[in-house]
Amino acid sequence: MRNRVGVIGGGAAGMTAALAAAAGGAQVTLLEGNERLGKKILSTGNGKCNLGNEKLDPEEYYTGSPKLLEKCLRRFGTEETLAFFQGMGLMTVSRRGYLYPLCQQASAVLDVLRYGVAARGIDVVTECKAERLGRDRETGKLRVSGSGKVFTFDKVILACGGCAAPKTGSDGSGYRLAQQLGHSLVPVVPALVQLRCREDYFKAVAGVRTDALLTVLHQGRRAAEERGELLLTDYGLSGIPVFQLSRVVNYILLEDGSRKSCGVGENRGVEIRINLFPDYAEDAFLKLMEDRKRNLLQGQRTVEEFFAGMLHKKLMLLFIRLAGLKPGESAAGADQGKMVQVYRLCRNWCVHAIGSNSYDNAQVCAGGVPLEEVTDDLESKKVPGVYFAGEILDVDGKCGGYNLQWAWCSGHLAGRAAAGKWKKEIH
């Protein structure tokens, strides 16, 4: 008799887990709440699916158990991911270390996974949302029920995602199933998402893109720092460096919100300092100021004309106003202290994040089932026979293919273990 493995969630981690379990000889049933598998994969990497990264460094991830994460990534890393997809016929390419399908289509990644599921004889049940998971007292089997259906399995893999992009089916239901089993949760917040700011002047600079170094400060100390192309929006900040910082900001806001609810302090937002001249050391920037003063402060230049050519015009006009100057006033006759303040804003522009966009806009979410509550094979320590894979676990990575790499890695390890452990028990 073949081992029966149920996989809840037909996304990246779920399909990988199902394929790994089937390859291990198990009879696999894949339960998916949507009308078809892998809906979220189509939107990854702006439709190109950044499926991994040649620089697979555990430091590119956040988790409460970095040692276990590192052990998992050693067992199924970039080489294994490439072999996995190439074995299903997908041709890949590396662009600056970022791995993509050669055709640059996320749909190709989904196609080979779906074809693989069909070829392995995996039973797929769509439009089936799992609502209850527990052990049958009489048979000892694991019982899954939902959408008017009941299934019985020897092993179950929970791979139903987190809360990010709920329109694709990630509605947090996996967390509820985990809690039914007695698991705890690291608080869940949106990650890889835009930040909303307290300041009311962002509409004036919306659409501006510029290289910047962003530093998150908490209680006067640097909490995180990222550099890259900053995109200014009408409500605040976006772009890759903002995405990388968003989970840090959201956890600070969560902590400060708790403090505020306890009557401790006032939540005025998280301070973010923006340096728009990150390649200039302090002395080099001071020399720049002196050179511009010597060369440009002659004649009839206005303040706007004096600062022209430094940064985007919208930004310079904003900084001129924030410094208390008028764009049309004479640069030579302007308050020189305020002129210096314009320069300071270029390297030390302080804004305050009061939140992020919702899970609808988030690429992933941070938090979930702690790795401390699972084994090296990602099996539940509380309910043997239940495994976890993907975003439901407390692992989230930075931009660059790291989150999909975790999906392939955790899915493979959980699926292989669900099939392999059964074989050991039979022998």
C-alpha cells in the first residue's frame, strides 16, 4: 500500500512538495483553493519569474532560526533548483546573478510545474479550501476537511502561503490551520512593500526616481540600511531599497503600536534618513558646496537657478521650500544659512513612515510558524506527520529570487521527507 500524502496549497512550494513526495513513491493529492494551480507565480519578477539567485546567502533572509535555515539551503540550494527545473525542460539564464527562465516568462515556470504534476499522476483538487486539519482518534490518520469535502492522509504538507497578494489565494488560512494544531505564530506583517509617510508634500515629487541610501532609525540607533533606486510616490516611498526595509519598519511600527496601546510614548512614525549623494564623503560634499558657491553665486541667479543641475528639479524645489527659501529670490541676497540647509537636505532628508501599503501590494509577508517548532525536515514537533513549506514558515527573503528559492527548497525537503519517512516506518 502506497503512502498517502496530502499537500494543502498549490503554489510554488506546494507543487514542489507534491512533486518531491510523488518522486519518493507516495500517492499524492494536491488541494488548491483557486480554480487553478500556481496563480501567484505568474506575477513574480514582474511577470518574468526571478526563480533564484546564484548568490544564495542565508544573510539575505530573515528568520528566528538562521542555523536551521542555513542547513536547509545547503541541502537544496541554487544548483539543486537549476537541476530541478532543467529536469522538467525549463531553460534558464543568469542576469547579474539573478536566475530567470530563458524565455523571460513566468508562465513557462508554471507550465513545467503543472505538466510535471500531471506526469507524476498527482491528484489535483481545485476550488477546495481546507478549513480543518486534525488527527482522527480512531484511525490515527490526518483528516482534512473543507469546501464540503473530507480527505484522509498519512502525511500532510501545509504549503498554503501567507497573507501577501490575497487575490491570488494567500488569505492567511494556513496560519489558522497551524494554530489548530497548537503551533504559535511570529507576528505577521507585510514585507517587500511600499511605505506610506507622514509628510504631506510627497505629491510634489511623485514619480521621481533617484539613487539613494536609506537608513532606518529606531530609538536613535540605525536599525537597517539599504541603497538603490528610490521611487517617490504621492504617499511616500517605493523602489527596491524601500521594499528591503519595509519589514523592519513594519515590525518597529508594530512594537511602537503595542507600546502606545499600553500608554507608553506616542507613535509618530519610523524615521528614515535619505542620502541622495551616497557616493560623496562629508569632506567631498563640503568641497562641492564651496565650488558651487565660488562659481555660481555671482550675477543674477535666482535660488532655483543656483541649485539647478544637482538633483531632479522637483526635489530641489521641494528642498528650497523646506529650507524656507523662495525659488525666485536672489541667490546672492538669500539667507546663506538657509542655502546651506538645502545642501543638508540633499544628504540628510528625514521622513517618517507611518505604515505600509496593505497585503494586496506586498510581495511576501514576514512572520509565521517559527522554525523552532519544526524538525530539520520541516516536520511539526507538535503533530508528527504534518510538514510545512513556503511562506507559512517564519522565513522571508530580500528581493532577488530568495523567496522563490525558499519555496523550492522547503517544498522539496518537506515532500521528500513526507514520502521518505513513511518508507523508513514500513521497513
